[in-house]
Amino acid sequence: MVIVKRTAYAGLLLIVVLFASPTAAAAQARDLDLAKARQAFQAGHVEAAWSAVNALPESPETLAFKVEVASSAGWIAEALTAYDGWELHTRRHNPDLLAIVATAVARNLAGDSDPAIRVEACRAVLQTRKADAACGSEMRTLAEARNQPDTVRLGAVAALAAGGAADKALMMKVVREAHDSLAIAAGAAAWPPAVATPVLIGVLSSGDDHAQYAAALALGEIGTPEAASALRAFLARKPKGVGQLGAILGLARCGDRDALAQAKSLLPLLGAGDQLHAIEALAAHGDPGSTARLSEIAGGSDELQRLNAAKVLLARDPTSSLATHVIESGLASGNPWVRAQAIGLAGQLGETWRLRVRTSLLDSNPLIAARACQAILAGVRPPAGPSRVR
């Protein structure tokens, strides 16, 4: 009886081996062909590698290789199609694989004729904190170029800072040579706080109240005791115009009780943009009525202010249906600035919105494509750590 069982088992094993062998042989042949395609790609024969991989059955391995080959050749539509196939096969999102496509788009945009687009594209690449000599060199060149607008020079410095290596000497040189105080305040807001704080405090002493307003808000975002002390000293000088309002809103953002009370009392007198800054400060410090006020702005007619309100709502509640609706409307806007801002916010909404963001890599407007790169590559950015200031 034992002999019969062993004989039956041996026969069954033989059948399994016979049926499994062709499958195993096919897999080995596929792996060999894929290896040959990789060798061709590494040797610089992109067309040959593409033809070879397209002759293979689709699998996660072949689709991932297609993404790599198509991205290197600048065939972005084909790369995205391959990535979509990878997701269908695996039912997973792969931020590192999608980053290959976004990086290829950003590096292409880094050669755009418009220096502002080059700044946006290189910021996308550098924010991953992976070394990129081309973008690093281009941003330094733009930062040093005195014939460029202040916004471009300051943006280039901010892009370098996004890469984690802030050059304090270069930053201060650009600030000394800049003429647009408002651009200085806006640019410095994106720098590491240790570098930005003295620059922003310096802007408070400028004669431009709009620049003072922007600098005061940026100091409020930094929120350190040094920033709050500078804002109190500025208010003590009794500034005129919107600079005073900016200091009140900045101090409110720092949590100053008197400033919070002033911000709340001023709400009925403020325009939508100022209201939003006041409400953001109140919301950050637990004001119970701030959500209703944010909802009013989000339901208004100003597209950019609606998106700004959506950003604050998302910070408080990542599942906010109102914020999602506002962002969806922004993605369909005819205003490219609105669409560009909406893409940045859509990148925070999770799986449902990833397709909308990644298809924007193909947008004919370079600003929108660059912002899509930033949104995607933010997903592979390493955990925030202290920037290297030299």
C-alpha cells in the first residue's frame, strides 16, 4: 500500500514538473531578453532597448524598464502609459518610479528659454536633495546674473535652499543688489529661517509698506521669539499703511494675544486676502469661528483666494470636501496661474488625484508642467532636516 502511494505521488510530481517546465523556461527566456535590453540601454542604444522591451510580455519588471527608457528619451506620454500599466499590474503606487518621469520633464524644462521656468523646474529637481550638477550650476548662474529680474535671482537662491544647501553669502549678495523690496520679502520667506529672519527684519526698515507687509507676514510664519520681537519693535515705531496691518497679522500668527484680538476685531474691515491671513492666524490658535469664515472665502468668486482658503482648510482637515471641490474647480480654470496653484494642492489629496497631477506633466504650459513636477517630486523628498548654511 505504501509503495502504491509513493508511485502515485511520484507520477503526480512528474506531471507537475512537466507542466511547470515550459513556464519556467519561458520566464528564464524573458529574463534573459530583458537583461539584453538593459545592456543595450546601458550602452546608449535607446531605440534598440525600446524595441526589445516592447517585444516582451507585460510584467511589472518590463513596465518599470519601459518607464526608465521612455523617460530618458523624452517620450513622456509613453513613459506615463507604462507607469499606468505598472499600477494596473501591481495595484500599487510607486512614487520612486513616477519620480523618474517627473525628473525627466523637469530637466527638460530646465533648458527653457524663460529663466522663471528654469527656476521652477530646477526647484522641482533640487527639492529631492539629490545632487544635480546641471541645475545647481544653472541656479547659481541665475542668482549671480545682475541683468535678471530680482524675482528670478531670489527664486534661484530659494531653489538652491530647497536642495538643502543654503549659501548665505550668495543670498545676502542678491539681497544687497536687489531693488524690489517686495520680491526680497517674498523670496526670503522660502529661505531657511536662520538666514531669512535678518533679511526680513531689514525689509521692515524699508520705505515700502507693501514690502513691509510681506516681510511681516513671513516673519509671522517663521514664528520664532526673534521674529515676534522684531514685529513688536516695528509696531512700536507706529508704521503707516499696510505695513502696520502686516505686523498685526504676523504677530497674531506668532500667537500674540493682543494681536489675535486685534486681528479678530479687524475682520469685518479687511479685504478677502487680508481676511484670509487673519483667519489663518486665528485658526492656528483655536478660534472656533474660523472654519465658517474660511468656508465663506472658499465659496467666493476670487479663484486664487478660494485656493488659498482651500490650502488652510486642508491643513486643518485633509479630508475637507469643500477644499477638494475648490481644488477640482481650480484644475479646470482657464487661468494658468490658478491651475498651477491647484496642481500643487491636488498633490496633497492622495490616490484619487494622482492621475490628475501626473497627466499635467504633459501640459503645454511649462509653468503647469513644472508645478506638476514639484508636486510629484515632493513625494520622494527626504524627511525635512536642517539645511546646510554656508
